[in-house]
Amino acid sequence: MRVALINPPWSFDGSIYFGCREPHLPLELGYAKALLERDGHDVALLDGQLDGLTLDGMRAEHEGFAPDMTVVTTAPSYLFWRCAPPELRVPRETLAALRESCRHTVVIGPHASTTPGAALRKLGVDLVVLGESEETLRELANTTPSAWDRVEHTASLAAGRPAVRGAVRQADMTALPALRWPAASVARHRHHHHRFDAAPAGPGAEMETSRGCPYHCSFCAKENFRNAYRKRPLGVILEELDALLAQGIEYVYFIDEIFLPNRDLLEALVPRPVIFGVQTRIDLWNEGMLELLGRAGCVSIEAGVESITERGRDLLDKQSRLSTDQITARLEHARRHVPFVQANLIDAHVDDPGAVEAWRSRLYDAGVWANKPVPLFPYPGSPDYGRLWGVPDDDAWERALAYYLEQNHAFSDIQDASPRPLADLEQPLHAR
């Protein structure tokens, strides 16, 4: 089968999107490509964002390849599946541009996993994949399209209603290979995600050492994808990293939901000429492991603290085992060994604003940066959404965004200054 894997040319005008807007390696599509090629399929990965392709450019490449199956994702990369753009404007525009040369269409991503009916209805595709997609895409490619309704972890429309087959999928991390990226793609990847210690001297990249998280914070939409904590084999991680180093990369951002202390991995990184960034919980690290993290090459820590009070962290179901004073001391110790340390804060509406500013000022004096508390967005599939409205239905994204815009009049500095309702963002193409 000829398979086109599509990362759209993303744009975020009018969106409340929290994620970074620079190009990142589409790891999910990279794994899928490797597995499909292992089975003998002919695969083209068209990355509209990293390769700077316009819709016209993507249409020309897609027509020239003439795929049997076209796969489009609804979020920029795995790094942002938990905080995806609520709107499906860009995937829909991309599918519209490619439609004439599509034979069979498949959508992956958080929208497909959490609200399959809405994704099918809005995007007009044959099928959506539930959960992590690599192995399911492999099964679809090895199955005659007329029999796709027997493939588990998928959904399609039947008589106007979504027919869901099986639960969301959790990939077998031991089955995913070490990724290889084209030299041209690596050379174009000049962005160093969440790096602030120095200007980039060489290309960057993204990798994962694990998937999922053993915690269940109220605001985190991971339950329908990337949920259970699973580690990749160390040998595979190092094989992938060494290939990137051979291509001249300088910096890696590990996209793990939670980069847990891993002595074997860190000791293997110490002699390698790489610097890296991670997202983690500072309360899971002791002083000795933080020192090893720094020696291994870590130059950026994004630590989820969320609230400066134990009450606030309890409301967010952080299950933190340290007091605020202990967390503060741990952040300050981390900064002695890692050039940039950030404490993430979320506005849980329980912390005194004056106390928050005093805490941020103390950390700033110690060289640690803490953001102003960011308003919570109740992502469909998160416990917060469930507490407000129950199981997500086809209107879940509209409901969550309307609530967010009603509750908040100021937004984070990485969001659009004037976000728009979903109906406005997703209005028919001919109306814009």
C-alpha cells in the first residue's frame, strides 16, 4: 500500500493554543513510517510545518505520490497532544486541499481519540484512530480497506453515527524502533524547544524516553492517549540519539509526559556530546539525582508545581509528597546544576495573588523562573472536564472553549490576544 503521512502547515490565529508554535519532529508519524516500511509499504511523510510547505505545495506532492491511504494528524506533534488546539481548522483545510487525490482517509490525534464522532463529522474522513496510532496504522495498511471495520481501536460513521471498535490503544514501547530522520529535515530543525541558556549553535530535535505518566492530575488530558507509564528500551534510545548526533544535532528535548529519574539513562548521557531539556516533577528528584541530571547535559527543566499551597496542589490532585518549602529548596538546588529551571503555575483560584508574587520573586532571586499562573482549560478527556460535564460528547470542544472564554478575560503570553469561539474558528471554508 502507498501511505501518505501528513503533518499540516500549522497556523494558530485566534486560537487559545498553549503549545509552542515552532516546528517539531512529528514522532508519531516517524514511528508509523518506520513500521509501515518494515512491512514493505511505500510511505511519504509530508511535513507542512517543518518543511515549510504551503497547501498548494502539499497538494502537488500528494498528487504526485498518489497514495492509497492518507493519514492526517489533529495536533502539531506528540509533544502537544495533551494541550492541542481545540479547533480542527487546519486539519480540515489540509484535507480539503488534498481531497481530490485521496482514496482512503484516516485521522489520528487527540480529537480522534477523545471525540471520534466530532472528528469524523467535521473532517469527513473514512476512519479515525483511537489512542496511540502507530501500530493501528500498521494494521490498517495490512488490511483491505473494505475490511477496515474489523480493525480494533478505530471508529467510523455508520448511518450517521460513530461506530467505535475497541478501546483507545496504548502502544508497546518495546516494539517501536529507533527513529531515523532525513538529513535535510534535521538541518531545518533550528528550534531548540524550551531552551534559554544560550542561542542555538546547531540543529535541535525531539525524542522520547518514555510515554505516559503514573499520576492523574485533574487538568491533564492524557487518559485517551499516552496514559499508562511505559519506558523505551535504553539501547533503542541511545541508538536513536547517536544517529541524531551523527547528523550534527546539538540539543534534544525529551517530550516525555514526565521525565522520571533514570540513573542508567543519565549515566549513558554523561559522555555523549549532547545537551537537553525535560519536563518533570521536581518532588520526584533528590539532590544527588539532580546533580547527575546536570552532569548528563540537562540545560532546561520545566517543573510542574501548579500551586504554591498544599491545598491548591491537592485540588489539582498532584499527590505531591513535598511541602511548598521543600519544593522551593529542591528548585533552588536544581538551579545550581542546570542553567534554566522553570516552575509551572496554574491558576487554581485558591492561591493568594500576593503570596504567589512573593514566591515568584524569591525564586527569581535564586535564578529560577516561575510563570504567572495560567488559567485552566478543561480539555475534553481530562478529569476537570469530567467533573464539569461528564463523558465528552460531540460538542465537548465547543463547550470547553466557551466555558474558558467566559471564565477568563486575560490569557497567557503565549496565547492569541483575542481568541475566538470554536464556531468562528471552524466556520465553513467558503465563509472565510
